[in-house]
Amino acid sequence: MNTLKIHGIYKHFKGNLYIVEDVALHSETQEEYVVYRRLYGDCSLWIRPKDMFLSLS
């Protein structure tokens, strides 16, 4: 599995760039979620399960 770097910049396979802000835990399942910001458009903040995020970058 890939390691995740906080404040690292990741490129989606479609070409868009994102910066990882942090990793958060789901309060009930303890699943790890990546908190990331789009580096285009409105630069909004998003979350995605860690395994899913790493498979798309």
C-alpha cells in the first residue's frame, strides 16, 4: 500500500491536483478518511476513505 504524506500534493489520474490536509477517523467505525483540498476551481475541502484516495492518486 502507498503511504500518505500530510501536506503532500497528489495528482489524480485525470490530471487534477489535490493537497492532503490531514487524516481523520470515523467516530463509529474508526475507518481512516483523508481530508484533502482541491487545488483548482473553488479549492473546496473534501474527504474520502484512505484506501479509496490512495487508489485514485
